[in-house]
Amino acid sequence: VRAQTPELVRLSVIDSIRDLIEWHEFRVALESEVVALSAERRTEAALQRMREAQDALLRQLATSQAEREDAAFHHAVALGSGNHKLIEAVGALASHIFRWAALTGERKVLTLAERREVIATEHGEILAAVSAGNAAEARAAIRRHLLNGRSRLLSTLSR
């Protein structure tokens, strides 16, 4: 009998807005726990990675939607959890994060300047909570960030 390595998460194809919303709900649940663990387990090195990822994201937002840099920030938060399975799961969602960001860009949900301001504020709240070691506030901050993004995108779909 040959042992098979199970996949952590098999990402289904996004064929509809409903698929995108369902994966987004999964992401909210996953990243809420990931950021709470990051707040509880934070190290200076992990915090520095998060700050550097945020700085790179804000710089790139001067000229583009910065999907890769946004995913890198969320990956840095996951790294702070110290849980390799959660890090892998957040990494697996990167393609879905790109799709969400692309749709947001296509729908012109925010200008680059507005996106930069929102990211600076919302990611800033996440970083502050993680830095303070406040798991409950970190969880609330990332939920606000992700749910605000969903609300902004869905509001454009009814136009």
C-alpha cells in the first residue's frame, strides 16, 4: 500500500461571484485565527517582516493595485502564527486573493490613492494589534479589513 500525502486545501475554480464570496468567507475564517495566533506568538523578527511587507505594499500602490504585495503582507501575518499548516493554507489562497484584487481593480472600487489610504489604515490596525499582542483586537481588525473589502466590491456589482 502506497501512502499518499493528503492535500491541505483543494481550491476549487472560481467560476462565479458566488464562488468568490464562498472562498472569501473561508479566507475571513482562516485569517481571523491566523492573525490571533500571530498576536499571541509574535516575535520581533515576525513583526519586522510584517512592517516591511506593509511598507513595500504602500510603495507599490503608488503605481499599481499591488496584488502580490498585498498577498505578501497577509503571508507575513501568517508566518507570525508559527503554524506551518496555517501558513500553507494562507499561501494556497494567494491565487484567490489575486482574483479578488483583480476584480476590485476591474470594477474600479477604489482609486489607487483611496486604496493606499484604506490599506494604510486597515493594515495599520492589524499591525498595531499584533504588535500589542492583542489577539482579540487583531482578529477584529482583520475581519473588518476583509469584510470592508467585500462590502466595497459587492456594492459595485449592483450598479
